[in-house]
Amino acid sequence: MLLRSLLILGLAILRGLAQNVDTDFFEARIRPVLASKCYQCHSSKLKAPMGGLTLDSREGIRKGGALGPSVVPGRPGEGHLLRALSYTDHRLQMPPTGKLPAEVVADFRRWIEAGAPDPRTATQAPTAALKGMPIEQGRTWWAFVPFQKQSRPGIDEFITTKLQAKGLAPSPPEDPRTLVRRAYVDLAGFKPSYEEVESFASSTDPHAYAALIDRLLASPQYGERWARHWLDVARFGEDNPTSEATNPPYPFAWRYRDWVIEALNRDIPYDQFIKLQLAADHMPAVARGDLRALGYLGTAPIYHKDQRLSAEVIGGFMTDDWDDRVDALTRGVLGLTVACARCHDHKFDPLSTKDYYALVGVFASTMRAERPLFDVDPGLEARYMWVQRRLFDLRYSINLMTSEASTVVSSKELVAKWKPELEALEREMKEHQERHPQLVRSLEKYWTFTRAPRTAQDRRNLPPNLA
């Protein structure tokens, strides 16, 4: 009777062990070993797996290779996988780097005895085919579907539901002194004074906290505090980050910084906040001051394009300029790394190379220029910006050809050819001296540079890198 009872107990134990070996056991104890020790030589992603054996699918591991089945479910002694792992045959010892720990081999035996449960249903496709879901299917993914108004509770209800599901309760109310400090640091970026803390703590007004929040939101420091976060997204800087001596800092970048601060303090709706930064100059009834918003694109890196370089090199610099703008726009506003599609269709998101270059085309049709913030006739403003750019190019070219490092043989002839154009542009713009002296003054640095010999005053008018 005792022997019979022990046999029944032993069978029950074995049956229980087999029942505990399921797909979770495979995922936790078997697949990681196969992936780290076997896939390097026995994967369907390889053009010629060793011995014709693939172990990265259920079909592959059961079919086996040149030696026959690797695993026969329920029969650990018949497949050659366990024999290779056990090192019992000197002709078949895997992995070749050394025998696995005894407990790992025991896991494989236990797994095979239990029927080798394996959730992998199909052979993995080659790496080249792993491109995520098709483009059209990907565009139906929730992240790419337009927002729709939902009749669902607010964020507080979501948080409360999660807390209750885990048997938790909201934190108790904080004491007034801690609360006022947190409000100041969060909204204004600095701690309140002792007097402000005590005033709030001693208040008996039931609406004191709401009044505190309203006052902090209305303070100019609120915009300064939270503008910092957006300026990081906009990769804001007053210098030109291409690290070239020929690319001076942006002298008016601070105007964009101030606009962001003011926009937050004015509580501009988010959609308007974004549109102004991308197309303020094409939006109707936009105040002149809001043209500063275009600094999101205008203070972007611009690589120096030496005219002595080949067209291919300059073209590469130009595409790098445009790529920065595409990347800043899509990562900052869409939360996507669209820049991947510069070289190939995106591997995970439904974005094609065609989509990428459609965006590039938008930025390729734009050019950075300084614009007046006071009212100017549109025709004059457009002409002013064209002249500004033309003078910049001529100044750069003349400096390039008249410097000691010039390699252009006919430089004197070219400079002489440009002189009548420079003089004509100077006369044209000086006609607006009386009505718009600021415009004329902003161009003086260009035509004083072209006069010879240069005077000390001329040199003071030049940018640092040309003085």
C-alpha cells in the first residue's frame, strides 16, 4: 500500500510540474536562452543557418535540420536539442562556447516533457521585410486619427479610478505653507517670500488658493517660467549652432524668445500659438509684433555655403538646413521622428520618403530675412527684404574675392561689374530715408563695406567676422 501511495504521489507531482510548464514558462525560461545562445547561428534571418536548423520559430525547432527533429514534444530522449545541451555526445555539443548551467538544461528537459509549449506560430520573416504595418493600415492607428470629442470623464476621474482599482486613496490635503511654496515654484519658478507664505497660511478666505493660482497665472514670471520648456522644443539659441566662424549669432533672436513669453502670458490658444510660428506672415490680420513668432524657423541652423565649393557639397548643406526644420517641426509638434524618412520609408510609422520631401519642399521655398516690426507698405517691405539678401550675397562675394586667400583670378573684374548694381541699390533704398530711416540704417553695413579704402567707421559697421 505504501509503495502504491508513493507512486500515485509521484505521478501527481509530475503531472503538476507539467501543468506549470506553459507558454509563460517558455517565454521566461526557454526563449531567452535560445535568443542569447542559439539565434546567432540558427535563425531564419540568416541566409544559411548552420546545419539548416532554425530555432526562432515553433516549426523550425520541431522540424530540425540535417540531423532531424530538434524537439519531439513529450519525448526528451528523441530530439537532438537536449542531447546537444547536455554535452553527452562529444560530436554534438551546443552551444560551442561552453555547456549551459545544469538548471538551464533541466528547464529544457522539463519543457520538452510537458509537450514543448511554444506560442510562436510562424517563421520569422527576414529582417529586410520587418517594416511594421503597411502605410495605409498604419494611418488608421489611433495616434494618427484626428481628435474626436469624447463624452468621458476628466483626468481626475481617470486617476481616481486607477487608485481605487489598486486599493489606494488620494494623498491627504497638504498644509498651507507647503502648498503655497509648491504653487510658486510650479507656476512662477521661484519660492515665495516669508511674508507671502505667512499671509497665505493665516488666510481664512475659502477661495484663497484659487486667488493665489489666478495671481500667479497673471504674473509675467509665469510666461518666463513655462517659455523655457517650449524654447527647448524649439532648440532656441542666439548663436548659429553650426560652429562655423563665418556664421555669426542671430542678433534679433531674443525677439522670438520674448514673443514666446508674451504669448504664454496672453494665454494664446495652442493652435494659434503653433500657426503663428509657422505662417504668421501668411495669416490675415496678424499684428506686426506677432511676426516675431517666425523665429521658430528663422533662428534655425544655417550652414555656411562657401561659393568655392562644388554644387554637390553646397546642395548637401542646403538639405541639412531643411532637414533641421523638418525635424524640429515634426518632433516638436507631431511627436514623430520624420527625419528617418529622409533616406527610406519609415520602418515603424506610416511615413514615406514622399511625405518627408513634401515637407522639405515647403522649407526649400523659404529664406531667412530680417523684417521690420513697424508698418511698411507691403511692396516696399518685399523689395527691402530682397535688397537685404542681395546686398548680403554681394558683400560676402566681394570679401571672398578680395581677401588674401582668394583663388578667383578675375576677382577685380567681377567686383567692378557689381559696383554699378551696388550703387543703384544704395540710391534706391536711400530714397526712403525720410519716411523709413530705420530701414536705410539697417542696410548701411552692406554698402559701407564695399567702399574702398575702408575707414575706421566702416570697420565698426562690419560684423565681427568681417571687420
